[in-house]
Amino acid sequence: MNPKLRIEELINILNEANYNYYILDNPTISDQEFDKYLRELTELEMEYPDLKRDDSPTVRVGGSVIEGFEKVPHSIPMLSIGDVFNEEEIIDFDTKIKKEGFNPEYVCELKIDGLSVSLHYEKGKLVRAATRGNGVVGDDITNNVKTIKTIPLTLKEEIDIEVRGEIYMSKDTLKKLNMEREKKGMPLLQNCRNAASGSIKLLDSKEVAKRNLECFIYHLPNPLDYGLNNHEESLNFMKKLGFRTNPNNRVVTNIDGIMNFIEEKGQLRPNLPYDIDGVVVKVNNINMQNKLGFTSKYPKWCIAYKFPAEISYTKLIDIIFTVGRTGQITPNAVLEPVIVQGSTIKRATLHNEDNIITKDIRVGDIVSIYKAGDVIPAVGAPLTMRRTGNEQSFKMIENCPICGAKIVRKEEEADYFCPNDLCPARNVSSLIHFASKDAMNIEGLGDSIMEDLYNYGYIKDISDIYTLNKYQKELEQLEGYGKKSVDNLFTSIENSKKNSMEKLLFGLGIKQVGSKTAKILSQKYLIIDNLIKASYDDLTNIPDIGPIIATNIVEFFKDENNLNIINKLKEYGLNMQYISDNKVILDDNFNNKTFVLTGTLTTITRDKASIEIENRGGKVTSSVTKKTSVVVVGDNPGSKYDKAITLGIEIWNEDKFMELIKKDN
């Protein structure tokens, strides 16, 4: 046997096996065969060390120990990608590109949560691997990278090339490592990303090999040099050379395509074997990329959409108190800004004294932040293990922070209230609520403007809104107002008089009467005078109206001040009746059924489609479940369509939906 020829043969067998296993996901030999060939190669290399090649599969096990990492300059800078957190920012990205005169295709890819690496090959052999570093200079991690089995040591072609990718640790690997570390009494690795980053920086490559790191390649810095005109071609080219690329990518032509990909992969995320923290969107055409260019920090032709964090952590700086329109005193957390589910959160409600004491929340704590119902920022438990001893325990205030009145708490309630009906904070909050979108929808009367008008004495109660025109000249002279904005304000005030009864009822600010309850009451009593006369027993006989809400309604309409304001509003011409603005058609195709809309509807907007469904007795929800009756599918449907098929739910296309609703019009 010729040792040199046998070594070359074994290297070829093992490299081909690695390629088929890790790149093509198509194993061609068993694990036992692989191990047998690897042992034979190791023994031959030990016997003939001068025949050992730099690209031998045996380097995967590591062994060299270095004192530190040398610095490596990047010939093409490794820039970061700009982050976006919501659909509006994606639309803005697309708009800016189109303003440059382009109509791009995009490639959507998973954003692997690991660390970036640059790989250099000469004549098809791996010669250097480097971290991103500061984008200009990185660390040489070649020895450690050679232990990663999903990174080829030898390519399919003898080619000079640099590629870039993401090194990561799988969820299963992290789990196994932590089980071993727990048995040894060692601290656990926190997450896959930190574990991968820490592993690649180990100075002993043998220890790196034990971490079973993996890698996806996603970028070719100079594709035009290889005759490649778009990013999709680059991915296919790199895969052909032997690199492992992520199969979860898609070419799309518009925002709907991007958002469907994001929604689909967001739902797939928990079931992936590795962590992802978003989706990368790249202009596909390389010449277009080059013309768009770069900012000082980011490429202009790609963005990284970051998935909303379900829970984030930040520092609680202070607890302040606000006074609502009913006089309710609410403690609020002042936070170091943190992004949660796409929004920057600086404040969040702490609800009440009991909640704070039960959770033992203190000023100075690191606390968890989440969105209740995916909408309202809320504070979870503090991280007590991170306390320094300087945190301040919570103590409830005794007096209203605005008027100074002693606050009260009834035995059956969790909240404190300011009892002063004339408290300025209560009055301003009531005024703001009355003019808000879900109530009377008076455009031009936002929070700060309403506070100004209250402080100037132009508005003291809600009825004063309808006499504001007597201050027209004064308003026009105020900074930031002017004649046009004042005219628009008066028009909006006049239009609000035509609102249906439920808008007015909600705007009155009756305790615990929200917009839904206001509509139930309006549909039942039709005019406000009938509701004013309603007894406690009458009200509690209505579904969804419990004893507490019934008591609040009765007490509100017993108050002479409230009745006087309602009478004033009548005098000023406000509508006091329920107006059914929708033609309700009980249709068996829709009545008592739950609908989900997915994809892009071309002949009707989603909002209008939802109204048409509700007008026929149906209900629209956002998620597909076993309780869903029908899924209406437009163009480019996302994972909701797939889930509907899996659950066997009835599916309508847009044509069928439009045919059914037109039948009744």
C-alpha cells in the first residue's frame, strides 16, 4: 500500500461524505464507516506525519493551543446591516429604493443568531478565517474554524474566493452541553448565540471541536468577479462549491411577499433546530446593490427585520403616579428605553399597589418587560439575583400628586382614587378621553392641545368644546395654530355632533364602560334618555353587564352635574340616538362563523372585508385555530393558509368571497 495515495483517497472519501451529509443533507455512508475511515487516516498521519495535509478531515478534532488571536484586515469591509422592527420601516426601506428609480426583487433569508465569519480560500483550500471585529479588522480564528464540520476545508473547484457566513450552535447541542456542565457543577451556557461566540474564542481548538459548532454561508462579497448578476445566483454558486447555505430563502417582488415570509418564518421559528432573531431582506440584483451603495455604517440595499422580543429586560428608574379621568391613581414604571415586540418602551403601567408589593418590584431593579395581549407594555418580575442593595422598596403615596387631596381605596377595590371631582388631572384626562378617536373622534384636540386649552380657561368641561368658536381669534394667535388649523378643528367638532350614541356614551367616561359596553347599551336603549331612566335590575338583565358596571351607570346618571352636561350637549345639537350605520344581513354563509383573512386582497381592503363579514353576523379574528370556520385567501397567502389546510378548515378565494357578499347588496 502506498501511504500517500491511501491518505489522499481517505481524505477524498471523508470530504465527500461530509459534503453529502452537511451540505446536501443526503448521507452516503454510515456513521460507523465514517469513523472507521477517520481512524485509519489518523493512524496513517501519525505514522507518516510529513504526509499530513492542512485540509485533512482530522484537523476537525482540533489540538493546537494558541496564546491569542492575530488581527486580520478585511480587504472588503464587513459592515453590519441596519435593523428595522416593524412593517412601516420595511415600507420605508422599499420606498427609498424605488425613489432611486429601481423596481427591485428581494431575497428574504433567515437571520441566524450567531457570529459572523469571513472565510478565504486559495485554489480551493481554506487558508484563513476571521471574525467581523470592527468591520475593518477581525481576529484570525482559522484553527478553530477548521473544527466546524459544516465548513469545507477543500472546495469542489480550485478557486480563489472569500465568502461570509454565520457560525452558530444548535439548540440540541446547547442542551447536551448544559446537561454535561450541570453534572460537573459548572455554570450553564445562557443561550446559543453566547455559547457559539464564547466557543469560537477558546484558545484550545480541541475544546472548540467539542462544542459541535455549525455554519451557514450567506454572502459573496464580489459576485460580479464570478459572472454572477444577482444574490440568488450567488447562493446557488456557493452551494455548488460545497458551502452549506440555508434552504429557507425566497425571492419576492413586493412588501406583501416580504411580510408573508416574515410571518411564515416567525411561526416556524420555535421548531427550527437553531435560533433565528429575524429576517434579512436584500436587493437581489448586484448592479442595483452597487448603485444604491452604502452609508458610513450600513449597506443601503439590505435590512434586517428583527423579530419582536417576547420579553426584554431593562432597569426600573423610577415609579411615578398618574391620575385618570375617574380619579384612579395609577403607579407607572419609568424605564431605561427597551425594544419589545417592535416598540421602544420607556414607561409601563404597574397597575396598583398590590401588584407591586406581590412582585416585590423596587426602584433600581432589573425587570422583565412584555406586552400584555401583544399590545400594552407591562412589567413582569424583577431579577432579584441582580440586585446591588441600592434598590428602593415601594411605598404608596397618600395624597393626589396633582391636587393634594388624600387618596382613598375602597375595601372591595385594588385601586386608589382621588376623591376631588375638581382635580385638574381628572378634568384634563376626561377631556382628552372625550375627544379621543374611539370616543368622539375630534381631530386637532390631542393631549397637549387639550391641556393648553384647559390651562387657558377655554375648556373646563366637555360641553365647553362645543362653544370653542367664541375663542376663534384667541386660538388663531396661539403658537402652532393659525387660521387653517383652527378652521379644521371647528369642522371636526361640528362633525362629532353626528356621532352615534355609543361614541358619546363611551366619551362620557362612565367608570368601566368601555367602547364595547357602550355599544351594547346603545343598541339596547336606542336613545340616551332611555338609558338614564334604566334601573339597576334592568341593567343587570343585559348580557355582559354585571353588578359593578350597572351600579356605576346608575350612580353616573344620578349625578346632577353629569345630567347638566348632557343637557348642554343636547342644546348644542349633539345626537343622542343610536345610529345603525351598517345594514345587518343575517346570512347563513357568515352568521355565527369565525373568519380569518390572509394574503393580499385585490378588490377589497381587509378593513372593508371585515365589516362585510360582521354585517352578516360573522366574526373576524387574526389567528387560525380549530374554532376558525373559514379562511379567506388572497394573493401570496402566508402560513395561515398552510395551517388551515392542516386543520381541514374551509377555504374561500377572493372571487368566492366577493360573489357571496355581492349577492346581498
